[in-house]
Amino acid sequence: MLNVPVSNPYWTQLNCHGVNNTRDITMIHGNYIIEATTCRRTRYWERMNLRPIFERYFKEDPEVVHFAAPMPMLTDESYVRNYYYDYEHTWTDEEKTKRLHNWEFQLSEKEPLWDAADAMRFGKDIFHQGSCVTNKGGMDWLKRMFASLGLRLHHVLFDTPKEKDKPDNHHPWHIDVNLVPLRPGLCMYNPDWSPRTPEMWDLFKKNDWELIPAARPTYVHKNKVYLTGLYEGKSWISMNTFSIDPKTVCVEAHETAYCEQLDKLGMEVVPIPYEKVIPFGGALHCTTLDVYREGTCEDYFPKQVEGY
């Protein structure tokens, strides 16, 4: 699969991405199945891997609504020219931080682009991260689309981590290592990638939600094969968990500090040895896609912040 060339009328890509991170490309909300645009040419046809399953759901369940965001062209105009050269050789740390705060990364605003893994659902409210893989146009498309469904979408930006002996990371990438709800009223956040959108903090406070900094990762990953260098050493992939219900959460078994923290918060922690999967781009949240949940769409934020 990884060695298969992919193309559209505008370009040819000599390889393609793996298909294990299903949450990256598909957003599920209630009876809605929504395919993301994604922004990488390597992932252009990745959605087709799940199509047979979604077609079956559509036929078997009359309440299923399956649709896709406008499929992007991903021409050279969709990307900022020389971005990575300038990032490595031209810009100072101050310039990189300024771009981080202004939500200016390698994507242009030529067309709406977004990854589903930048979204975190809280019932009727969805928090979506502005990142390297979600541009402002993608956020605008999502906001309009969800408004038509009676749902509220909120953007959120995160700061850059300051780690000893490591350069600052100015590339936010997917919200499920930054902001993770555990149960109604309780949410964990990454103390390094701290949320820097004041309206988000106001919204949580206004509705009596508790925001708690997650315990720092303790497990040292040593991978012989991996797609990115993000998961070498200690990594905030520790926060990438999968909730079964408001009391039960699956956590990577080697992240003992996080397991202990969640246990003290009253959660039933299910440790899952997952370190062999992580090198391929994601952990428990990335590689799962919950398509069926019991219950209704709750409004956990009845007191809204104006303009957010």
C-alpha cells in the first residue's frame, strides 16, 4: 500500500499513507459520517479504505447520513511556497512563534482543508484545532456545515511546548494529544501545548468544567521503524486515549503516571500495551473510530460565550 503511486489530474505522488489512523480522515457525530478533506497528497484516496463499511451502514440503517467535504485539488497553490526551507533556514524562533499564534503554517487559503483528528466532540459542541493540517477555510466550512445541523463548532489554538534540550515545536498536529474530555465536567489538557484561545477557557469556566493539566509522559519510546520522529523518546502521545464510557478509559499501558492520575480522578483505567502500533503514526484514539454510541446528543455548554 505504501509503495503505490497516487495521482489526480494535477499531480502524481509516488507513495501513499497507511490506513491505520481511521480517525484522521473521518468524523462521526451521531448518525452523521463526514469524510474530511485531509491536506496531504499521500492521503488523497485513503478514505476509500472505509467506503465499503460506510456503504453497508448506509444500507442497513435508515438514519445514517454519509457525506464528504469538498474533495480538494491540492495543487501547488494549496501550499505556502518554500515554507519548510524558510522554517529550517530563514525564520527566527520569534518569527515561528508569531506564525504559530497567527495560525500561519504550510497550508495556504486556496481551498478549505481539515483533518478530522483536529476535532474533539463534547456533545452539541465540537472543538476544532487550527493546525498544520486544518486551515482557516477548513474551519469556516466546518462551522457553517455544523451550524446547519444544529451543532456548534469552536476553534482553538495551542501554544508551543518549551522542552529542555529540544527545539520548540511550532507545528501543532491533531487535537487528541492536547485536549481530551474524560466525562461531563472534566477535561484534560496538555500543559506544554496549553490552549491559548481565551474564549475556550471562558466557555469551560462559564459551564463549570474542570480543566486539569495531564501528567507528563514517562515512557521512553525507542522505535526501529516509525513514520515520524514525533514518538521517539517521551511523547505526549500518552494523552491519546480511547473512552469507552464516562467512567472507563483505555490508556497506553506503559504511561504509568497518566494511568495513576486518571485513577485518582475516579476513572476506571484499562491499560492497553500499544507501543508497537504508535510508530505507525498514532495511538488508541487515532486508530479507533466509534461509530455507535448509546445515548443522545447532550448540551454540555448551555451557557455560550458570545462570538465564539
